[in-house]
Amino acid sequence: MVNHLQDTITLNNGLQMPGMGLGVFQVENDATAEMVKNAIEVGYRSIDTAAIYGNEAGVGEGIKLALASTGLRREDLFITSKVWNDGLSYEETIAAYEESLEKLGLDYLDLYLIHWPGKDKYAESWKALEDLYEQGKIKAIGVCNFTVAHLENLLSFARIKPVVNQVEFHPRLQQVELRSFCDKHQIQLEAWAPLMQGGLLEDETISKIAKKYGKSNSQVILRWDLQNGVITIPKSVRRERMMQNADIFDFTLTTEEMAIIDALNLEQRVGPNPDEYDFAL
């Protein structure tokens, strides 16, 4: 159980990944450096970016500034990026990884993910990730937005099992079958859009629980994530909101309250369905 902002979860290759981090989706590159610096100073140790976000350089600058201001080392942080759909051949994946490293100004990544399965174009890309991992250039490799069918196919030929599957996950999209499959195969689920991109911040059911604890809806949802064993990476540009999102370790949802939130599931997405959209550019 994650009981502190810097507590970690052990991935299937033994790597320790913080149970809570910061996402930087849809943040302009110019604003990202200050955002990342603030997050690390507040206490976040996991930062999640991607090539398609266009802000890896800003993330890298924020890391550099934060290491200088805090005295932390690179090894104290957990940095994730992702390869995009327009470059899933073996050679393109290798090139994309090197480009991400260059933009970030780092010597290695802790976690590198295939961003979308697309139309099942990921086999070559996964082999490239496996080779990079075996060469020691990545601490762990995984996927995003993979369904059970995608994972079954990947596991049929993979030499190395993915450590993480990062998917849309929130009280209205609980991915029950996928969570069960990932648990069975020791693949850690990680949530993007944990707050349904703001869609649950006024939910009355969650508000009643939040009022009991003197918390916000977002804090209750993030706590629900962690009590479900799901890694979560909420996005916040403002330092105050980062601190609020992290202020979720002084209360515990009861079994009944967890069940009440579980009952909100509608299998409702705010993002695309991986089975229907290939994100081809």
C-alpha cells in the first residue's frame, strides 16, 4: 500500500516505481520546466511525459533545475517517456528513444512505453524496447492503452513481459477485466486521466465522501486509485494543486466507501477506444 508521496510499488522486474507521479500531458513546453521543478521540490519523484507531448525538453530543463535546487541526484527520480505511433518500426523506435533522451538531457530512462497499440504495429517496436532494456539503456519497458487482446498477443511473442500498462482509468471507467488480466500476469496498471479530465470534480456521490474527510473530490479519487493498487499520475500546473493532490495520506477510505465509488463504473471513456482508433499521423 502506498502511504506517502514517495512510496514505491515493485514492478515485475524488481524496479521500484513511485505509486504517484506527475503527468505533463497538454502542457506547453515553455511552461513545463517550472512545473516539473515545482513538482520535484514539493516531493514528487515520478514524472511522465511522451514524445508526442512536445515538452520533453521542458521536462529535462525542469529536472536540471530541481536537481540543482534540491540536491537530489538523477537516481532519485523516475522518468517515463513514450514512443509515438508514427515510428513503430524497429529502427524508428531506436531513433525515437535516442531523440527523447537527447531532448530530456538524460543518459537513460526509468520507463519507456509504447504509447498506443495502433493497428497491431507494435511487434517490431517491442523488440526494439527489449533490446534497449537488455543493453541497460532503459530500467523498464511497458505499454499504454493495451486491451486484454493486445496484451495476449504481445505476451505470445515477447521475450520480456511489460512491467506497466498505462490506461485511462477513473471511477467511471474501471477496466475491470483488464485489471484482472494485468494482476494475473503481474503487469502494473497505471492511470491516465484519473480525474476524468475534471469530469468527476462535481460528482455528488464522491462529494459526500469528500465532505466527511474534509477533502476535495480529486483527493478522494486519487486515494481510491492508490487503495486499488493503481499507480496514478494526475496533472497539475500549479504548485498549490500539486500539494493538494499529494495530501491524500492522512485518511483511508472504508470498504463501504470503496464499494460506493466502485458502483459508479459506466465503462465511460473521455479518450479514444484503443480497439477503434490507430492514431495514424
